[in-house]
Amino acid sequence: MNPNPVLEVNRKGKVLYCNPAALKQFPDIIKKGSAHPILKGFFNEQGKIENEVRIGDRWYYRPSYFVRGKDIKHIYCIDITDRKKAEEKLRDEHGYLQSLLNTAQTIMLILDTRGKIVDLNPYMEELSGYRLDEVKGKDWFDTFLPGHDHKRIRDLFKKAINNIQTRGNVNPILTKDGHEIYVEWHDKTLKDNNGRTIGLLATGQDVTERKKAEEQLRESEGRYRALVENASDQVFMFDEKYKIVSTNSAASMLSGKKPDEMIGKYISEIFSKETASKNIKNLEVVFKSGRNYYVEEELIIGANKLYVSTSLSPVKNSESKTTAVLGVVRDITKRKNAEEELRERERKLKTIFDVLPVGVSILDAKRKIIYVNPALERITGISMEGLFRGDHKSRKYLRPDGTPMPAEEYASARAVKEQRAIYNIETGVVKEDGSIIWTDVSAVPVKFPDWKVVIVTSDITKRRRSEEELQKSERYRMMGTFISGIAHEIRNPLVSVKGFFQLLNDRETSEKDKQEIAKLAVDEIKRVESLLDNLLNFAKPSKGESIDSDIHKLISDCIILVKHDASNQRIKIITQLDADPSQLRVDPKQVQQVFLNLSMNALDAMKNGGTLRISTSYLKDQNMISVTFRDTGCGIKQEYIPRLFEPFFTTKENGTGLGLSISQRIIENYKGKINIESKEGKGTSVHITLPAL
Ligand code: ADP
Ligand code: MG
């Protein structure tokens, strides 16, 4: 029996015939005629009509034919319900798939067999920053994968294409702006009707966050494990009843028990009474406050005194109630002992600094005083608070010669700049009342994080005063010796002036001669005047001021003073003054004193006559002027030479032994040098260099 309905109808829609299948499926077809849905609108049409009609829940394909010349039509109704349903389902599914593709927070990607991009979904567009039309047809691997992954993923792709499914493979893709996103992929091969592979559908999940979280977890897990396993820290977890819930093996150090023996026990069962009560007190704090608590305390464990730090943190339940406390106990005995030792040492050091008669101060990197000792207060006359405040900075500082000392010449500044110890910088400090304290300052750079330079200051005001006194007395002594020589210088012109006056009173003398004589007398008196000036000049104490001076003038002034004694001793003074330039900046009186010292020493050494040669030259490369006093005297014993500059070293019956030591101080104050060469029986040379102007 034909399962498909067959009908024969006329133009009016009357059903002339129907087969059993038609009757079965359309029971009212004969009665309804053309009003039946399968016949409706049928006759308006021409020729062969193919139509798909839905009747009830079934679909029919309705080819129909006019039987020629009879005005009758045959209709064959082929049930296509199954096909239709399949199609519909497909359509639905397609729509569903499409919307899925569009909205799913899942990467969907279709590649052809060569790996070219066929399709990708909006989520992938959003994630990658590429639009489909930008990448369609491009190679997936070149476009989306970081270089180092190309080969591995291409191999995976080949496997997938060959129907070996890959699932859960995670690999990064590169976004348009260069980020890496980690994607977990699930692949499925796409096939055509003949079962040939036509491409690959890959779905993927962005797992970047997860991956990061995993990494962090791994890291923190590792850290946690390292923390707990760290042998030196003892970890305990206590519940509200102060029972040990968990602990680590290091904890046995405190208790002498293994972790297994401690878990489940109360604090009081594990520790000594004293230790337990301390612990309970600390735990109470945390249970009550719900906050972290840190304490460092001393514990007696057996016969040992231990310092421990205990760090307690609350463990809270979902209602924020503290249900347990995690304690980490660390043995800090060594640290404590070291701290104690350090404090002890500091105390000792401080006592030493406190009683030291020299001033000690320490500056930090910003040149701020961070430590001073009492002696420095005494020396400077500024209180400790004042020094910390920087009161000393408003004072003026002087060089040894009395000129202002600029800040870059301070011992401390030089020590920091030159990174070496700077010793014995003589520094004058002008106090607020104008008086001067003379100090000797040494500074040593140090390399502690907060210390920069240590400064030691000693008060040499007294020493300097006595030196000044000595210089003065030495000068007076010298004056005594050459004043007798000068007396001749003065006497001679006075004798001639006396003679002139006699001549002036003589009537025999002509008016013309008188004029001549008067002129000569004035000249002689002028000579006396200048000699006296020179003498007075020398006798006057020095003002300590450096001025521009000509070394040749200083030498000739000196010669005037010793000339007479020299000629009395049959000593020739020869000068060779070649220095050019010959200007320097000194206190002329001080340098003159040096030259007189040297000249007198030379005269003393040539009791039987000889020659004193004084020569100068300019040392261009050093910009120094050199002066040499060379005599042909008795010379100096080799063994005495190292001692010559010692104060009070003398070989003379009525010597003071101060001349050379004073000379050295003066020359070195001007940053000059003095040294002596001598051969016994042959003579002595004294060389001096001084900075030229
Ligand atoms: P003083 O002249 O009072 O002895 P100085 O300090 O001037 O003190 O000299 C110290 C010593 O150096 C002298 O006593 C002498 O022995 C030696 N001296 C210095 N200059 C000479 C010299 N030109 N020739 C020989 N000896 C000298
Ligand atoms: Mg002398």
C-alpha cells in the first residue's frame, strides 16, 4: 500500500478520488473539499505546482498534475515531515549556535586544514583586539602565537587535523597590542559529508588569571612551606583553650618534645610554669583583641636563658571571631647578646670620649653634627645643644697666618673631599666677643652608613701664645746682638754731621761750601732715620697680616742689620738675587725674622771669617721662590742634623735653640719648605721655598 496520500480533484476543489492513505491522514478531505488546507488556492495556479504544505504537525511535498483534457488534477502528497523537522532543527540549532558564538565568553575559532583563519567569534575579537576581517585568511600561527611556540603548536594542530583530539592544552596567544593571554584549548575536527576533514573548530578559555593565581599560589605555598620548615622559627597554633593544634619540628627546641607529643596538649603540660604563664598572657591579648601581637622576652629553658621574639596572629572564623592563634617564636638570643655587647661598647666608648681632653665630633653626610663630647663644648664655649643646632657655623675661622679660612679648607671638608685623614690643621676660631681660640684640627673620613667624618679638635691657644712669646723674645735677643752693629751705623753719620756743623760755624767756609755741607748733612741724617725706622720696624710686634712683599727687599733689609757685624768678622756677604718675579704674600716681619735667624747662624758659624752667599731664584713649574743661605762656616755634625728644628736644640753656649724651630713654623705656615744641608768643616746651606704671588 502506498503510504503517501494521492488525491484526484476537479477545478472546484471537489475530491473525486482519494487513496486509503489520504483518507487515513485527511479524514475530512472529502467533506471539506477545496477548503481543506492541502487544496486551498490550488486552482488558481497554472501547470505543475510544487509546494510544501504544513498540515497539523506534518509536512507534505505536493507535486500535482492536471490530467490532460479532463479538468482534473492529481495531487501526490509526500510526507516530508521528518526532513522538515531535521531542517528546522538545524535552523534552530544554527541560530542557537550563532548566538552562542556571538555571546559565549568562550573563544571560538575555525581554521582550515592549512591553519588559515576561517572564522572567529566576537569574544575572540574583543580579547585579541583583532577584528575578524583583519585576520580572516591569515595564518593562525604567524598571527597569534608567540614565536617560541610556533613549532609545538603547529605539531599539535597537525595532530588535531589528523583526528587525534587535543584537549586542555594551554598555550599563550598574542593580542594585537602585544599582551600574552593564556588560553586553554579544546579542538574538534570539522568534516564534510564524505567524512573528509575540512578544518578545525577550536574553542578556548582565557585562563590568564587562573594561571597567574596558580603561580601565585605556588609561590606563596612555597613561601609558606619554607617559612614553616625553616628550622629556626618555631610555629605553634593554639586553640581557645590554649591547646596546641599544630606545630613544627623546630618547636621542639623550646619544649624538648616532638611535634606529635605536643599536638593536643595544653600549654601548661608542655612548658615550665613560668613560660606557660607568659605564653598564656600573650595569647589572651590576641584572643581578646583579635589583633596581631609582637613581644620580645626572656625565657628560662632548662638551665639556659633565652631571648625570643613571639609574633602572634589571630585565626578568625567566618564570623570574624578569633578561634585560634598562630604563633611564630624565634630565638633572638644571639641578636640580643650582640645588641647588649654593642650597647656596652658604646657605653665604654662614650666614657672614653667623655673624659678625653680633646674635642671629638662626628658629622653625618649632610655635615650635621651627630655627636660631640664634653671637651668640645669646653674648647668652643658652645653648649652641646648649640653645636647640634649648628651655632658654630656662624663663626669665622682663620688660617694660621690670621687670614680668613674658607670652608673648603676646613680639615673636615678636606677629609671628606680627599677621602683621607687630614691631620693638624691649625685653625683659629673667632668667638662672638672677638677673641680667638687657636685649635689644631684633624679629621678622618669614616665609612659607616650614618657617619661621615670624625673630627678631633685640640685647643692650642696656650701653645700658640707661648710660641708667640718665644718668637718675640727671640727677636729681642737678636735685636740685642745686632743693635751694637747698628750703633756703628748710626754713630758714623752722626760723627760726620757733627763735623758738618763745625764746618758750618767756621767763618772760613764759603757760602757755596756751606750749602753743599748742609745737603750732605741732611743726607746723612736721612740715612740714620731710615736705619732707625728699620730698627723700630723690627722691634714692633708683627700685626700678623700678610701683604704683598718683595723678597729682595726683605733680604736687603736683613743685610743692613747684619752687615756691620759681618764686616767686623771679616765675612763677605754676596747676593745673587735672580728670582723674577720676586713677589710673595707674607707678613714681612716674620720672613725677615727667618732671614735674620739664618744670617746670624751663618755669622756664628764663621768666627774666623768666610762668605755668606744669599741667592734667590724663581721655580717656574711650582710657582715658588727659592732662597738659599750658604755659608763657608764650621758646618754641622751629621748626628745633629735631624734635631736642628727641635725647639731648644742648640750647640751654642748662649744659644736658645729657637731660631730654626721658629723659622720652620713660619715658613710652613706659608706652605713653604725649609731644609738644611751641611758638611762638617765645609759649610752649611739652608734652602727655603715659598709660594710666589
Ligand atoms: P741657636 O742659634 O740659638 O743655637 P738655632 O735654632 O738657630 O738656635 O740653631 C740650632 C743649632 O743649629 C745651632 O746651635 C747650631 O748648632 C746649628 N746651626 C744652625 N745654623 C747653622 C749654620 N749655618 N752652621 C752651623 N751650625 C748651624
Ligand atoms: Mg740661631
